[in-house]
Amino acid sequence: MENFIAYNPVTLHFGKNILTTLGPTLKEYGNRVLLVYGKGSVKKSGLYDRIMDGLKLQGFEVSEYGGIKSNPVIEDVDAAAAIGREHQSDVILAVGGGSVIDSSKIISVTIPVENSGWDFFTGKINAAKAIPVVAVLTLAATGTEMNPFAVVSNHALGQKSAYGSPLTFPKHSFLDPGLTLTVPRDYTAYGVADLIAHCFEAWFGIGETTLTDRFVISIVKEAMEYGPKLLADLQNYEYREKIMFAATMALNGMTMYGRSTGDWGVHSAGHCLSLLYDVPHGASLTIVYPAWMRHFKTQAGHRIVQLGSGLFDETLTADETIDRIEAFFKSLGCPIRLSDLKIPGDPGQPLFESMVHNKVNGGNLKMKEEDYRALIGLYL
């Protein structure tokens, strides 16, 4: 087991009707609220009106930025930060899925400075001050509601990158599973795949820790049991509840206790798919993960076998384990090959160039250009 520090300052509000305490929570930080949301689902569901009416009734001064993309971009971060700076916002209210909350984290540290938010990703500056973020989650997937990390794209530079700081943890996150009932089947499936992939990234990291391995196995088995049930019954609150809880636990730090690093090579490669072709994040991971395991079977075969034993309660070879995992992703309706996305032309060379440009790599299993070529060949 590796030495580790466990730290998570997020106050999590979980369950039915927990938004009744949203107003008093925001009041802890001030009266001027910057409301950040996505491209329309919060308005279609009625959640926007519900929240906005509540804020106005309680006397908040509200400015807003809507239109955050599902693969968030730095232009939206900078535009929203300018609004927050102009209105001297006391607190950011992020209402949406991972893209909205990720963007809000970077907005929170960009408001106090004159720089572009991208300067945090390049290391030009580091976070010294942040506007508090309060999140209302509407999509179970990324786990961003209970961690400090954010991923944003810069299309002008052809890069997609991650940043995190102790200052970018949300102060509070509100998780009412009922708010996810309107999420369509495909994005529900991508969320299930995303939470599983987060667990796998920890599993293939550095550090032998049996108890944390059991955390990982339990979370993935929960997703594999209730994910298909939810996809067959999208209005089932109990199943939404179980998947939402699993997604949060998958990336709030507990799967990393006793490890010095996760791997994250699959996420690094998947980001290139999202950057080039706007592939939903979870869908990129179901394409890359089976290919990555096949490619690194020699180095990680023992961990793949252990994973198969834990997930399927029987002794399987590495190949059998990979086949089972791939079949599960396919059963969710997620793509497992690039051909499933029907991308026009030949995406192989653009993907290779993007992987080189973005320096795709893992924290444990390192990658070079020959690995990029091999991976692309496996998931074409």
C-alpha cells in the first residue's frame, strides 16, 4: 500500500427534495449569484424556472451564463468569468452535469484574475483564490460533484486538458436522483460507462491495497447490476438513486486510498475522440477501454484477471475478462468501435496526430507513439 492523504471538503446533500435547503446554503456565501447551466435541458425540464423563481423570491441578485457545451470549452469559461467579475458574484450556482460543474470550477478561479482560464491548465498560473461553487447535479456520470478536477477543451490549440486544486472542490453539491429522470437513454448509458471507467482507472494505478480494491469492485458491480435495470425503466427513481450514488463514490477519492496514482491513459486517449469528433465522454471510454486492456494485456494481465474474478465471481483469463466487459458496454448501447460512430473519412491519422499533440499517456502504464498506433488499430 502506498502512503496517502484522504481529504474531501465537499458537503453532499443527497436524496428527494433536498433543494429546499439550497437558498440558505447559498446565503452562507453572499447575495450575488452567478447561475451557470447548459444548452437547454434545465429549461426544458422546468428546473431553471424552479431555481430562478426560488432565488428571486429569496432576494438574491442573479446573473447568469447559459450554453455550456457537453464537451466544455475554454471560451465559455472565460465569458462566464467575465460576467462574474462584472457583477462581483459572491457564489457560483452550477446547475447541470459534469460539463457545467467542471466549467464552474475553472470559472471560480478565473473570476479573481485577469487571465484566461486556460492559463491554469498550462501552469502559467495556479489558483490562489476562488469564488465558492455550489452544484446541483442533473446527470450521474463524472463524479465531479465531489472532487476538485475539471476537464476543458481549447479547440484553437487542439488540446483537451485537466486541472485541479484544493480550491476547486465544490463547497456543496445537491444530488436529487429525481432530477436525472429526464436524462435520455443514451446519456444514461454513457454515465454508467463513465463511472465504471473511473473505477478502472484507479484499479490499474500504482499501489496494492486490498480494501480499496474491494471498494472498486463493489461500485462497478453496483453499476453492472442496476445500470441495465435503469436503462429498461428510465423513470425508476430507485435505480436512478443507485447509479447516482455509485457515480459519486467512483471519483470522490475513496477508490484511490493506498494508491500513489491512477492510470488515466484511457481518459487521455478518449479526450482526443471528444476533442476531434465531439464524442460524448462516456462513449469515448467504451471504445478505448477494451482496446487499451488488450494492448496492455502483457503488462497488466494479472490485474485484468483479478478484475474479472472480482466482477464475475469466476476464474477467467484476461481475454475472457476483456470480452465480458466489452460485451457489457455493448449491451448498454454504447459504442465499442470507432465504426459505431460512423465518423466520415478515415479518423486514424487525425487521431494519431491529436494523441501526439496532447501527449497522451498513463500514470502507470506509459505510452509512446507506437502504442498510439496500436490502440487506434484496435478500436477502429
